[in-house]
Amino acid sequence: MNLKTANPFRNEEDALGTAPAGRASSAGSRPVNKPWKVVIVGGGFGGLSAAQHLDSDLVDVTLIDRRNYHLFQPLLYQVATGSLSPGEIASPLRGVLSRQNNTQVWLGTVEDINPNSKRVFLADGATLAYDSLIVSAGSETSYFGHGEWHEWAPGLKSIEEATTIRHKILYAFEVAERISDPVQRRIWLTFAIVGGGPTGVELAGAIAEIARQTLKNDFRSIHPEEAQIILLDGAPRILMGFPEDLAKKASRSLAKLGVQVKCGAMVKRVDEEGLAIESNQRTDSITAKTVIWAGGITASPLGTILASRTKADTDKGGRVRVRPDLTIPNYPDIYVIGDLAAAMGPDGKPLPGLAQVAMQGGSYAAKAILRKVKGQPEIHPFHYFDKGSLAVIGRAAAVADVFGLHISGLLAWMVWAFIHLMYLVTFQSRLIVFFQWALQDLTFSRGARLITGAAPTDFDFNAELSELRTAPETKAKPTATPALNPERERMHPEQRITLG
């Protein structure tokens, strides 16, 4: 007897009570007692904003995400530098939406979409039918065709990457403490950040504060404040999305922290030993064990699938070109928002990939759907309200372009802190983060300085120590280096262990 294997996961017929494809595809032809089915792909800023604005008995909402939490990405760099723990900037989606009885959350990965039958296909075999679809799948780190660089230069788009970067930063100081060769020590105490946007600037400033404030009294044979932090960018200046005067102030603030800023530098190679850059038709190598990539983003691969299924155009970053109402041409029930959408502003330029763009897009899509369900006239085209740009450099140092006002220093830092606290989705997270920031600013301490997991650049202490125990004892010749002053070494030569 042949038995057909059943799909163990819930599909649209049993989970949503939706009619098979081909039946009742418009609001006017649906039975009155059946709510409009809305599927949202992605629980980031755009998807969560859409779900929260769809709190109505007129619609049934299913939010699908491959993570069970909403991540506040603008503060991810603080996880990477030990200021905050992952749980303080991430909130479970089910908890955030628990009071919306019309909304359910599915943990899964969308791998295909059929816009003609109005179905979404998950990697686990489940399917969902929809009347309206909101795609907010976000973006991922772009290495401009060199995906192999990710092994040596992690990006900063997920909690996993943030904890990997935290591991690399703190581990570098630990290895430097154990070795006596000043050349090798300098390599471990060199940190290169690729990308001069807000993420790169914030990372560079935070690492400088770690070295010069947080760790300066924690070690005995090294001086963390002598760490070399290099910020690289291919553009003529850092913070290209900011007014030039604010970018110059940010550069000066970074210089006060000891960060070296090098613009007009194109990365040509990244490997275990560091990276090679090309600047002014000259190629130079930077030897560093810690390289962090903040050099660019590209749209989620789901954008390519969606564009293929709908015959929509994409830009060079893989973002789907949408109409003024954020829908795909010829598919008025598919909305694309956030980093996945190539939406145009009033000036004809693409809208930036910012959290506030995604949030406003999610709110707009939700309102448009509700108006459609109620039979009201179509909503006006999407208009992005630019509230400004913010970037923090360090303690009481930031730059802000808010409603056309250019501010910097302590005032800009206070604006940055207030806005980021308000954008956290739960009151508990706001309270915890505020307390952590207050404690950090008073004591210069970072409470999440944990080395967890592993990184490809890790030093194999056990193997190296075994080799030393079996090798003849030798005395290393003193080596001078301008970056590390041998006279300030705190360990006597006979106490040091030379590794590597």
C-alpha cells in the first residue's frame, strides 16, 4: 500500500482558513465574515511597524521571520564592543505582538513567492496564501563580489556577527598580553575597520574608547591605549551621507581618540594577515589580526526571487524598484519596504537604507491595506519624512543633522541617546539600556566583555606552548618599535613567553 507523506507543518488551509488559489482574490468578492489575509515577510523595522499598524479585526496577519526576535540594529555595534548584551537590543516578536489577537508569528524562511496564485512558500515545505503581501526581508553585508573576505573580516548585520567581532577585539588584547615580540604584538593591537559610514565611525570610536579607557588598567605587560585603530573608506571623506561640516567634526573627534582615518582607499585583498589597499595609484598592505567590514550592504536574496517572479526591475544593489505607493508594477497587492525597496524620494534619488525609512514604509503599507479592505479611496503616494541623520563617535561626542540643524558634541550625543532609546520596542529594553549607558559613562566600564565562541584568526595557545616546551631555550633580541615603547614593558624578560 502506498502512503503519501504528509507535510508536518501547517499550511494555509488549516492555519488560515483561506480558499484555494483562484477564488476570491479581491476585497469586494470576499465573504464579509472572512478577514483579509496579510502576510508579512521579515520582522525588522519595516515588517514590525506594518504588523503593529495592522491591529484590526478586518485583517488576519501572519508575520514570518527566520529569527524569533526583532533586532535593533543601530545599537548592534555596542554588542560588538561590549557595552550591551544581545538580549538588551533584541525583543521576541511574539512578546511584542502578543496583545494583537489578529496577528500570529511563524518562525521560518521564505524561499519562494508565486504572485499569480498569491502564495508564499517556506523552506520547510509549508505554504501560506495571502490577499496582501508585505516583503521586508532587509539586507545583508556586501563584499562587492569577494564573499571569501567574510571569513577574515566579519560584517555587522546579526547578533552572531556582533559576538564574533567582540570575540576578535577582546581576544586580540589577550594574545598581545602573552607575546613579547613587539612586531607580533603590534599586529595583534592593530584594528582595521573598512567603511566610513555611521557603523564604521561608531565602531572605530568605540574600539578607541575600549583601548584608551576601559582596558587601560587591566593588563600588566601591554598598554592597550597604544592600540592602532585605522578607519578606511574609498570615498573622499567619511560620513558621505552627512553634511561636510559634520563629517569634518567627526574626523576631528576620531583623531582625538587616536583613530587614523584614511579616505580614498580601495580594499584589494583581505586575508589572515590583514588587508591590501590601493590609494593614489599605490598599493599598501596593513598587517592586522582584526579586520571589521562595514563597507556596504546588498539586498536580501529574496529580492532577486521576487523580481524574477514579478518581472520587476532591480537596481545595482539588488533592491526591487517599486511604484510611488511601494507596490510592484502590475501587482498592487505586493508591497516592498525597507532595505529591499528601491523607492525614490521627491528629489528623484533613492531613499537611504535607514530604520526610519523602513518604519515609515511599514506604516504606509498597513494604512494602504486597511483602506483597501474598507473600500476607501487609495492612499496618496508614499512620502518619506526625513527626520535627520545621527552618528556617535564616543562619550559625549556625536554629530547630528536634525531637521536641517547641524549639531555636534554633547548636545548631539544627547539627541542620539534619546532617539535610540525611544526607538527600542519595549519599555524594559529602554530602561536596561539607559541604566547601562549611565553606568558606562560614570565608570568607563563595559559589562559585556565576554570572549565567547571562536574566530578564524584565533591563536592556538596549546599548540604553541607545546612547541616551546620541546624547543631549545633561546633569548629573543630586543626589538624597538615606534608604536610600543620597550621601556614601558611591565614584565621582566625572563617572565615573558614568546609565542609564534
